[in-house]
Amino acid sequence: MRHLLNPLDLSMDELDNILNLANDIKENPTKYAHKCDGKRLATLFYEPSTRTRLSFESAMLNLGGTVIGFSSAENSSASKGESVADTIRVVSCYADICAMRHPKEGAPKVASMFSGIPVINAGDGGHQHPTQTLTDLFTIRTLKGHTDNMTIGLCGDLKFGRTVHSLIESLVRYENVKFVLISPPELRVPSYIRDEVLKGFEFKEVTNLDDVLPELDILYMTRVQKERFFNEEDYIRMKDCYILTKEKMDLAKDDMLVLHPLPRVNEISVEVDNDPRAAYFKQVQFGVYVRMALILTLLGLAPEKI
């Protein structure tokens, strides 16, 4: 039985197989419409979510399966004090696979230790978000045609942004990827990313987005996350640090892609949505294909090779 807690749980061959399968699902959706008949996905979301939870649910329904679960801790026995270990033991009696989001880092790992079914980490605190990373990689590969030989700018909240941490850890596995880390000093990437993950790789940390836009092949925008701040004054001071506008887009390459894990607050102006380089809503659709491919893989229902 396999779990997905971290994108690095997948070998490069396994990652390629999942992305290839996601592409085949994208091109031939009806071929997979009944692959999960009789199977059940549990979505255990201790934190609010729109895209990730509905994406998982859409993925399972598209495969012919069914879905159970809860959308907040208040709607579960966690509100009565039930532990993650006990919850997953119970859910293992009801479902064949589960996706868990939790505010505490490491909670999905704890669940995997007591689970009788595959556990997918759907985001744990500021730690990891592996299925968003798979979605990001699939989006880049589909729209760019490759995932190597590029310069990617990651902008905004790089300290608490679990999507950023997961993506950096995955992209360092590809050849000739350069990183530009754009944030205020208070929201720089954690030291372990800088000193361990990026050690030996080409990267720079800057505070000005305009200066580096012309050199980027990918711009990955993130929101400043209010829920990660203990001090509301700090959040208010930093929430509008970087706002991508039509005028800023004029500084960028004609083929630069703009990605965003969403939800967006105001860090990308709505006028950018009509720019052909804006790919964040395509990311949402691609995320369904990726999660379909992952569910099939972890349930042992995926073709051996695509």
C-alpha cells in the first residue's frame, strides 16, 4: 500500500507515469469513466478548501467512484477531541482511499501510520501540498512542453506557502532550473529550503518583482496567507506587497506563464485574467486530471505504462 505525503515519495519514473496518465485522461476522458466503479474516496478536510476538496471529489466521480467525508474539523468528531489516528482507523472501514488536509504539519503522516487505506496529503499546515505540485508540474509540462531549462520566479509568501516549498523540492530534480525568490524579508523561504534543498543550485532572493520579470519563463504568484499569521498588523502590512498588473505584464516575456495555486485575493489584478499567459484557471482543470491519475495509481488501477 502506497501513500503520497510528499512529492518526493514518487521516483522520477513514477512521477512521469502519473503525468503521462494525466495527459491520457485529459485526451481520452471516457476511457476512464468507470475505472473506479464501486470504489469510495474519503475527503478529510480539517481546514477550509474549495479547489482541492472539490477537485478530489470531481476526480473520483469522473472515475465512476463515490465520495464521503467532511469539510471542516467542526463537522467531524475532531470537535469532540478524537485523534487523527482514531479517525483514520474508522474511515478505513468506510472508504478505499482518502485525501486529508490538516492545519498541523505531519498530520497526514500520522494518519498513514494507522491507516488501512492509501492516504493522500492534501496540504498540512505550511509544510507540503504534493497534489498541487503534481498539478503545477503537469501545467508547466503541458503548456511549455518541458519541465527543465527554465527560470522560475516564486513571488509573495514564500515562508508559509506550502505549495512553494513542495514545488521547489520537486523542480530541483530537473536539469538547469533556476530560481528567483521574490518576497519581503519577513516572508523569505525557510532556512532549510535555502540551505539544504537549494544548496548547489542557482537561485537568488530579491524584493523587487519588476526588476526580474523580464528574465522569467514562469511566474508563480502566491497570496499572503492571513491564517498563517499570529499578528494581524503584520498581515495587513504585507498583504499588498506584490500585485501583478497589466502594466507589470508588459515587462515580461511574450511566452511567460503566470501560475497561482489559488485562491487569489488581490495579488493578481483581474485585468490579467484575459492575458493568454495567465494559466491559473487552466491549472484548476489540470488538477482534476492529475488527481484522477493519482487515485488510479494508488489504488493499483493504473495501466502499467502510457
